[in-house]
Amino acid sequence: MKKRIVIALGGNALGNTLKEQKIAAIQTAGVIADLVEEGHDIVITHGNGPQIGMIHNAMVEYNKKLDADLFPLSISVGMSQAYIGYDLQNALKESLADRNITKNIATIVTQIVVDANDPAFDNPSKPIGQFMTEAEALKLQDKGIAVMEDAGRGYRVAVPSPQPKEVVEINTILSLLEDNQVVIAGGGGGIPVVRTGNHLEPIDAVIDKDFVSSLIAQEIDADLLVILTAVEKVCLNFLQPNMEDLDSMTIIDAKRYISEGHFLPGSMLPKMQAALEFTSSDKKRSTLITLLNKAKDGFNGKTGTLIKNQQ
């Protein structure tokens, strides 16, 4: 049965360097092509953690050499959307052509409206850019730059992460889907903007891409949200001797597991919260969380964790 699916690619799906991203895009394209070949409508979203770090560092050097105005984060996010989309759409178009499938693929530079009074602006909590040692992080902290420890992997710069309220380009995304095209949108969580009348003002923040993926999935009336990440299944007691893989759960289960503190902030927690938000929005909707190279098996019910609205 044909379904409308949003596929949210984690950072592991895109690599950490120019060369790694090119290779990762080819591998990712093969996975997505499997679902396109089965006739489903597809919207692709993606993270941009390593890429936004590279772009930001390049812009800092540009600023130093030319004494130019410092690039705001919003412009760097837009640049990352186009750069990642360029690699993904070309790799996917080639993968589909190899299967004798002709399909138009479009990358949409996507803006996301947030509330200027969101309490997140008083508490930077989203890690971005490269990992640092504790000593490096403390030096930045002394300069007034917010830093945070990221899921046991090291320290990173922390920026506000407000909740997404509106996808500015949603009608464009819907029009392309109705025209039977594959759409790449909401990259890196979108460009955060504040709406004042008809004016959209960019604001320095990073929206969690899983929450944006959930919002896009709701607004296009998707049947399934697929969150591709670094683990095959969601686990309870992660990395503990009593670790337990989950094949499926209901929204009631998901709420209980979240309240029990099973999922780390900045890692599985936002994925579970986004899955819960989307799955709870309509009885027909569900969310699959699994590895990139297990996406087809997950879609066919062979692996992954499925979050369902009902028993």
C-alpha cells in the first residue's frame, strides 16, 4: 500500500568531512531508493551537525582575514541545507536512474517559525559543531560562550533550541509531493525565524531536526515518520548489563519510558519525544526508529522499533 513517509536522517548518515559526506550520500540514496521504488511519497529531512561546524569555522576565518561582518548562524544553516541537499539529490537521482526510475528531486531551503519568547532562548541546550575536551570548553565558557557535555562524547558549543511552530515553505513541499517529486526539506532543523506581520526575521538558534521532521510529517499528513539513527532498536537501560531492545511500543509505553529517564537528552530523548508527538497526532500514524542500512527491513517489520498509536 502506498504511503506518505518522512525520512529523518541522523548525522551518522552524512559523515563528518566532504569526502565522507559524498560517500554517505551514495549509501543513503540506495536506502531511500528502495522506498521510492515501492511507490511511496517521500520527504527527506536531515541533520547538519558536522556541516554547520565546518561552515561556521570557515566563516570565522573569513571574518578574521577580511574584517567582515560575522556570518549569523541562520545563514550557515541555509548554506548547509543547500550543500547537503545538493549531494543527496544527485546521489538519489543517480540511484533511481540505475533502476530505470525517472523522478524529479528538489531541495527546499526551509524556514521554520519559532516564538521569540520561547524559554529555550534563556537556556541554550542544543549542541552544535565539533567536539572539544573539557579544557577547551572551559576556555570558551570563560569568554561567555555556552558549552555543554554531549551524551558522554565530549563537549560542544550550546545554542538555544526553540520549538518549531510553522513550516514557512509547507505549501511548496505539498505541491512538489502532489507532482510526484521527492522532496528534501527541513535540513538541520530549518532556519529559525520570527514572524512579525509579513516580515520573517532570522534568529540565532538551532531547532532539533527530529521535532521539525515531526512537524513536517504532520503538516503533509504523512502515515509514517522514519527516524534513522545510530542504533538498530530503541533500548531500555542503554549500555547497562540489563539493556533491553524494544521491537515496538505504544504511545502510553513511550510516555512511561521517557518519565523513567531511559533516554539521554541530546541523543535518544528528542527522537522519542518527536516520535510521540507525531504518533499521537492521528490514529493512523506511527514512527519507526532504526539504523540507516536497516530501513527497508524496518519498514517491512523485520527490525527497528515501531511506536504505535494503539495496541
